[in-house]
Amino acid sequence: MQSTMHVYEVRPRKDHRGVDLISDALPFGRLWYGEPNAIANAVGYAQHRSRSHCAVIRVYDVADNVIETHEHAGDFREP
């Protein structure tokens, strides 16, 4: 069985109103997070969404530099 790697990007919005969670693995395109803990919520959602797949979640700053990288091993298994 071949494992699928999901890649997520958390990028600040150009209008400075939170962050966007971007990935081809998302069913409806990008998601917008605007609350004070937007980055943590976006990373948490990406980890939850990829619970059965391996994932890399990269958090970018305004200058397009990677400031955080989270690697998530798909640990969800059928009983």
C-alpha cells in the first residue's frame, strides 16, 4: 500500500486579516483563519485532516520564509 504525503502551507493573508491554510488535500481550496490563535488552529486542522496520511505543515511569515515546520505521521489505523 502506497502512503500519500499531504503538504499544507499556512500563509499570512495579504489583507493582514489572519492566515490561509493552503493544500491540494483540502476539498474546497484554501481555508481562512482570522482569530487570535489562527496559526495554531490551522495547524491543528491540518493534523486532524491528515490523521490517516503523513503530512508536512509549513508556516510562513510575511517575507515567505518558513518559520515553523510540523511533520505529522499518519497514525490513525482501522481497528
